[in-house]
Amino acid sequence: ADIVKMRANGVTWLTLDGMDIATINRILSAAKQQNWRPEVITSAPAYDGNFFSIADPAAAEGVYLPLATAFFLGGDEATSEGVKEYLTWLKKVHPDSKPDLFGAYAWAADELWYQAWQKALEPKGPKEVRFALGTIIKFDAKGLLAEASPTGRTPATCWTVGQIKGGKFVRLEPADKGFGCAGAQFVPLARAD
């Protein structure tokens, strides 16, 4: 019913964030069944190692993936130390698991804690580590995340953009590696005044 309503109302941009991959798949499959395709579909959570084990690649074709992470499913393994370490340890500890956003964020959180622990004064107790954490002004988990400021509590302003093409996750912007910081220029946003 929601798909029919969106089509009837002329929806041209569908954002599927803040939901699990099963829900994303269900919505994309329903849209395909109803032969409805908005001009733009974005879904960062679809960038998941398990997505294509449940999703219909034809229903997901063309979905954009705006990410504040590197391509941690392996696409950036050669260019990001953080991605390489995350995937190396995931394979060692859970060889049958596929990488996902929750694992990438957990790895990044541990990396932040480890950096604070390294900076902490002796004895390295919880108080010293918390204090050291408050001194970290730039953090990117060795390239796994777009740079942000934990102490400034400011989010990342750079990103990567991918797209689902032919049942694969393909990097679009920047085309080779790293993060783009050109603001909202990839997909022009209308401003409501």
C-alpha cells in the first residue's frame, strides 16, 4: 500500500536509511512488483556483506550508497589501513562472517579507545583513558571512517558514494579511493525557503 501511495503521489526520491537489510529488501522488492522506480533511491545500510544473500539484485539495481565509511566489504582494503585491519581480524576471529556496518563501527570504536589508551598517562586506568579520549580532535579509524572530531562532537563532512550495479557495490565518488569533501554536490538538494 505504501508503494502504491508513493507512486500515486509522484515521489521521485526514496531514502531507505535507519532500517535493516531485510526491510530494505522488502521495500525494493515491493516497488519492483508494483513496477515503480523513483528517480533516486539511497540506502547506506544496504552496503552490507549479507545484502545480496537476501536481496533481488534487479530490485536493488541503481540504488545509491552515500557512506561515511570506506568501502569496507573489500573495495578499499588496499588503500585503507583501517579497512585492511578490520577485514583481517574479522577473518581470523569469525571466518564465516561477512563484514557489515555494525562490525565496522565496532572496530572503529575499538580503534578510538586504543588511540586514547596509547595517549593516556600511567597508570592507564579508566580515568586516564577517558581524559586522553578528550584530547583526540581528529579521528578516522585509519581511513575506515571519514574524518570527524570526537571531542568537538562534529560529524564527518566527507563521504564516499557507491551504487549497486549488476549485483555489485561499485564506487562512484571519489572514483579511486578516500573520501570526497565537496559538500552536497553529488546529488543536488533542493532548498525549501
